[in-house]
Amino acid sequence: MVVVNGKAWPYLKVQRRKYRFRIINTSNARFYAFAFHNGMHFIQIGSDNFYLEKPIHMKEIVVAPSEIVDVIVDFSISNSNVAILTNNASYPFPNGSPVNERNGKVMKFLIHKRISQETARVPMQLVKVERLTLNVTYKRRNIVLYEFDSPNNKRPTHLLINFKRFTDPVTEMPTMGTDEIWHIINLTPDNHPFHVHLVGFQVVHQQKLKEPLDGLINCVVENQGVENCKLEKFFDGPPKPPSVNEAGWKNVYKVKPLHVTSIVVRFSLIDGHLFPFDPTKQPGYTYHCHVSSLPLSHSLRSLSLIFMKFLFC
């Protein structure tokens, strides 16, 4: 079942006016593809902890575990007095089992019949976003996501980043105040929400890898990395930019399976100013994938959590 703000399949009474919702997906492994059953749309104004450059109208929004979306919903345009927030994301995402009655409906909105008087409006422009590029002077890092299978039934047992465990020593030592280019190579069959703590980053593009990938994967496992594996030989077509609602600053990004995702990470505040403390000492820069281990995900997949805060706009 789906739980929203501590309640299973709840309902909310709303006026025919604009509401602002800040939604965080706190499921341990489930993605959500949110939409309204009556055709209403979302106006997305923010992603994670950052505003977008301008509002974006969307019929469907895909939200990964730990990802945040900041949206406005105008219930005055509804053609019915009931709006059901639905989910159409398979599990695991994107190639797993389709949704069913237990997880295909998220919550219900009961809309007042009479239109409310309001003066609130959504600005045409929000916050100017500095666009980062793959500057040749930036330090580059390769981040490999690789999933190990059991020898008998070929079921996944664990996923490692750069073949390291949490107990291993710290491997990345960024310099505060610099920008770095990270190439995240996802060699697993699933989409993974890649989360960098404390700092913001921008996605430049994603590039698909050409199958079969046995040669690349064997090389990566043998060398515990991609540096000696001629990754560029496996690119399948030109790189593609992120969707318009994810082209600004991010903390979490959906890393597609069998793709290379290139991001620019800013190790300072997004305006370039340094932190008022030394983050290289405490709390440190942490990055990880937000999908829990697969055995745990399967055992808990009947319980999915979403926290939603709503405000009058």
C-alpha cells in the first residue's frame, strides 16, 4: 500500500484554488510517476532544494526515492469534484512489475464545488540559474555502479559504488570552492537515484551504452574501474540533455540503467561562495545511491511512503 504523511490512501478536502505541495519520496526503493486521473496538470517550480528558472507545466512527474519536487496544483481547473493522484511507475524502475490496485492510487482530493476567490499567481520567471558546462580544466571522476549476482539463481545480492564498501577508507578528497565533473556509469538494469550530500550539482547529459556489454563489464570488474576499458567505444548515439524540469540544480538525480550520466558538482554554495565551515572535515561530502539493498526492498515493497507538505499559494 501507499502511505502519505502517515496515512494509507488518505483524502484531502481542498478549495477550488491553487495549492503548493512539496513532495518527498521516502520509499526505500519505489519510484513514483505521479498524475491526476482527471487530466489536471502540475506546475513544477522547484526540484530538491532549489527553484527552477521558470515554472513548468507537466501532466506526469517521476520522483525517485529521496527526491523532492515542489509543485503547484490549481484545483479551480478541475472538471470534476474528485481528483485521484495516481502512480504508474513499475517496480523496480523502469523495467519491473507494473502497478496494481495496491500501489497504483496514492491519494484522493475532494474538491469544493464553488470556485474560491484568490489573487495568487505563479510568476513567469523564478530564479536565474547559472548553467555549468564540462569545462576541460575541471577535475574529473568516474563513478561506477555495479551489481553482483548470486552464483546459483543469478539474483542480485549487493551493489557497490566503485567496488568499495561503506567501511572502506574515503576515496574522494575534493577541494572546497571548486567544480568537478563526475561521470556516473550505471552498469545495472535499474534506475538509481544518485544523491550528493551538502552540495548542488547540474546534469549536463546522459549517454546510452551499446549492448552487448559483456566486454566492457568484464574489463570494469577486472580493473575495478573504467579507466582502462575504452568506455567511449561503447557509446550508443549522441548524449542527451536532461529534461527541462531537471536541468537546474539538483541534489538527487535518476541515473538511467546502462547509461553514463555526466554531472558538474559544485563544492561550495551554488552562488560560488564558500561554506561558513570546513565541510572536508565535518560533516564531509557524502554520495550514495538511495535504493536500499534488493532483498530488503523486496521484503518491504508492500509499504511505500511519501511525505507531502502543502501550503496556500
